[in-house]
Amino acid sequence: MIKIEDMYKIYKVGDSEVRALDGVSLHIKPKEFVSIIGPSGSGKSTLMNMIGCLDTATSGKYFIDGVPIENLSENQLAAIRNKKIGFIFQVYNLLPKLTALENVELPLVYQGIHAKERREMAIEALKKVGMEKRMHHKPKELSGGQQQRVAIARALAPHPPLILADEPTGALDSKTGIQVMEMLKQIHSDGNTVVLITHNTDIARQAQRVIRIADGQITSDTTNTEGVVCE
């Protein structure tokens, strides 16, 4: 699903050079559940942006479903993001003037899906996260946990093969965070590839595979067969 080879992302800061990614190579198979963990400044957010086709590398190669992305136009990258990747963020990024249902429909509008079909797809996604009874409420009428459920439904609605979750529990209380993680596990069980970005070890350990990153380099890559990764 994801193949990264010798990737560098270098920023110029005055006369200095910052290597946000420093020779990263990474393969993620279809239907894997992977967490990428590291402290602030480790390069995990930069790596997330690369995986999500939100940024391009200084050098190196990235393939998603066998397609090399380094020479694609912005419109082509946008098409990949829209069709292949569902994004879940720490801040829910719901449009405040739209209802939950309308927010979930939005990526389907961009895909040009007919109004009736996209409404059915959006309702199906809201049902999966238990929010069908709140579909006509606007974000300000929902709790943080409910807003994150809507954001998850929005990611699921277009049926993308890859779900990319950036600190999805970071703004939630522990109980709601547990519920969100259970949803991600179910999404994985349903056949999606899930990549979870986090700084939280307890969250990271719930994935099948835990990749640690520091100073722009992968420092460990551990398979988790028992539900808890042993240090």
C-alpha cells in the first residue's frame, strides 16, 4: 500500500539546514494497522504529511498503491487524497455552518457523486459511528467526542483504502479516547489500512505494528502480536 524509499525532507532556516526526515524507508502493507510514535520535533508530522500527499519530499521516492507521487501535479495529488485517503485529525475540522450530515457529504461532493447517492453514503458512515440520530445537528451542538465521530464518518464515507489518523484522541478525555480507538480497530477489522500518528505510548501500543521515529529517522519497527508492545 505504502512504499517510501530513502526519503529526505530538508528545510533551510537562515544559513542552517534542518532535516525533518533523514533517509526514511518504510513499507506498509494493505490492511495493516500501524502507529508512528515520536516526541515533538521527531519528524512524525512531516512523515504524516508525506504519507497523506500533503507535502512532497526533498528527495526519495514514495509509492501509494504502486503509483509514484513525486512527479504528480497538485491536482493529481488532490485526487489521490480524495479517493485513497481518509483523514482524521486532532482538531475535527468540521465546518461550523454545516450539519453533521452535510460535513460527512463534503468529500463526496468533491468526488462528483450524485446527491442521492452521497446522502445514502453519508448516512451509512454516520450509522457506523453511532451518530445517525445527531446527523442534523451542527458542530456547536455536539460534544468533542461526537464531533470526532462525525470526523471519522467523514473519513469513511468515500470508502478510502487508507485511513490516516493524526493524534485522533489528543483533544478527548480518556473514556472518549478509548471509544475512538475502538472505532479505529473496527475500521481496521473492516479491511482498511490504518496509520495512526501519536506521541502517546499507550495509544501507539494498540496498533499491530509500532514504528518509532526520532530526529527524522526510524529508530525501531516492532510487530505487536499480543495487543501490547514489550519495551
